[in-house]
Amino acid sequence: MGTQTHISRPTALITGIGGQDGSYLSEFLLEKGYRVVGTIPDHNPANIDRIRHILDMIEVAEDDLFDQEHIESIFRKYRPSEVYNFAANSVLSASFHQPILATMVLAMGVTRLLEAIRKITPEARFFQASSSEIFGKPREVPQSETTPFHPRNPYGVSKVYGHLMAITYRENHGLYACSGILFNHESPRRSPEFVTRKITRAAARIRMGLERELRLGNLDSRRDWGFAGDYVRAMWLMLQQDQPGDFVLATGETHSVRDLCEEAFSHVGLDYRDFVAQESESFRPPETAQLVGNPTKARELLGWEPRVHFRELVRMMVDADLEEIRRTR
């Protein structure tokens, strides 16, 4: 690691800074005194909505993960000591409709970043946002760092590629490259396309008389849901270790979509059964099997464990959605 850089002020480069994870990590690193540089694919306002409140404290550059020269120019300009890669369309269903685009961003984008580090800032430490979708149809429950990969969608396949490429650069080029195998992590900044936010937003809007019904797919589908703000802390901890390694970041607990509905609606004094309709055409093909992470390694080596639990997370999201409605009415 560049000692002089860290004695003064470390620079962190965050690709996809405008997403949920990028925004929380930015706040976390600013509090720790980092110079934070973020990249966004273009200047669409949606790419900066989540970081608008800290724009005067960070630097933002437009990236192009299809252009190696452009990526390398960013590395030459900012000389980051830590790189966090969140560049992705994280809506899983979109990868079925645009599998080639998903592969270009999620797979080749990782390779281009690692190649830029190898050539320009080989001392930089690299975090790859991997995903529980690399397990897809898991051979064991819960899943750990040694569980075999069995992705079942283009998103998961592309994430496996990025995960293995980080290992390849670590083992063949000596880079400090590691992957956080992220299980579902949510927050009030989650996009409305995700079922968690879809539910909390609907509960708030129904409570305020703006909607009357919420239509969902399989209510018995279970997920390992944690708070995004907890997970970015683990990402940072991964890059502070003496040796790079891969870690499952998860709560180790699962809850059903039905549990989430019950928690969200009861928080605003409603019974979800009066408002939630289940429709078979919304079932996701193929329905992912039981994905639940074993975070033992992260707990033992990083000293990390989630601080926000399921009920608190759901209520936090509902409260934020209520506040947004009141603010914009």
C-alpha cells in the first residue's frame, strides 16, 4: 500500500457511486477522512440523486466501462489507494432481457478495472461487489466462501466471472483484490423495482390513501436481508486486512416476503392480507433456491456483524417512505 498516500489522505475510487451501496460507502469514507472520487455512467439526474447531499464533498467523474483508455485516464488522474466496484445494473430481471449488456458491464468491466490497477496503481486495494446469485441453486445451506457456484441467470453468471477474475489478478499479479459475496442488503435508498422497497413504499402509500392494493409474486420466497449501511462497513474492513480474501457478507437469517409484508403493513397499523394480492405471473423464473449466507469468516476475521436487524430495517424503510410522501405532497 502507498504509505505516504495513507499518511496524508487516502483516495477511494467508487464506481457506481450513485447507487445504494456507493452512497452509503461514500458517507462512511468521508467520515474517516478519505478523499472520495466516484464514477457514474452519465449525468442522468437519477445517477446522483442518492449522493446529491454530499456532492460538495466528493469528486464525480463520468466513466465508460467499455473504454479501457478512459478508465486508465481516471486512474492516472486520481491515483486511488482503494477501489470499490459497484458498477452494475443490480436489477436481476434486467439481465434476462439484456444478457449481453449485463455481461459487458458485470464481467468485462471488472477485468478492465483490474487491468487499469495492474498497469497504473498496482499498490491499490480492490473490492469487487460479488453476489449471492453466484450460488443460484446452492448445493448446501447456508452458503459460505467455499460453496460451489451454480448461477441460474445472466447476472449471476457475470458475477461469477468478476469474482474469479479478482482471484486471478490476486494470484497471478499479486494485486490486493478481494470479493464480498453480498447477500440481499436493503435500505430506504433501495430502488422501487426491488421487492423490499416495493412493499415498504406500498404500505406507506396505502396508509396515506394514495394506493389501494399491492400485487406480488411468491409470498413464501425467502431471502437473507440485511441493512446496506452495515455491509459497506464490512467492505472497508476487508481492504484493511494484512492479506486479501473473499468474504460472505450476510445476516445468516432468512425471512419470507410474507414476513416483510406483515412487518411493513403492521408498522402503519394495517393488516397486509387486506391489501396484498398474490399473482402467479409475477413469479420470477427460475425461482432461486434457499439463499442464506454463513458470515462466520467475516465475524471472526473482520470482527464484523450486522447491527440493524430485520424488523428495524423494514420499519426504517417504511418511515422513510412515509416521510418522502409528506415532503412531496
